[in-house]
Amino acid sequence: MGKFIVTAALTGAIHTPTMSPHLPITPDELIKEARLASEAGASVIHIHARDPETGMPTADTAIFGEILSGIKNQCDAVICTTTGGGFGMDVEQRVSVVKTYS
């Protein structure tokens, strides 16, 4: 078998809680799913943070910071933050996480 890399995209960019009761929303839920994905063989974790109250995509760097820290503490996967953001986010909002945590 050839070499391969498994990437786990935990939420997708446009999905909301109304689309699936299984969508991880809170930092703790995202951290748990990242750990489970890593244990299942994922070597890259791709994350979109969510506002824990609304479930909508957010570029809030504090929320991303909590998620990133938790994932780093629980697994050794490569973490891919996003510049995808959500509908209505401007470019500055979309790159704020990369600027803050790279």
C-alpha cells in the first residue's frame, strides 16, 4: 500500500446545528472530535470554529485559541486553521486566526 495522509475536517465551513445533531460546536466538542479522529488515524485536523451559543462559524481568535490549545494537548496531529470563515466575513476577519496563531 502506498503512503497517504488522512485529513479530518471536523465541521465544514457552512454546516450548522440544524443540519445535523452530530456537528461539534463547542471548543470541548471540537477538541474531543479531533482527538478521536487522530486516534482513528488522521494526521491532519482541519478546523472551523463555531460560536458556542449560535453554532455559526466564527473568526473569534479566543475561541480558536482554546480549540488549538486543547487539540495540541490531546494529540500530535497537524492542525490546519481556516481562512474560509463564514458568509459575510471580510478578508481581515478570515485571516485573523492565521495572523494570531502562525
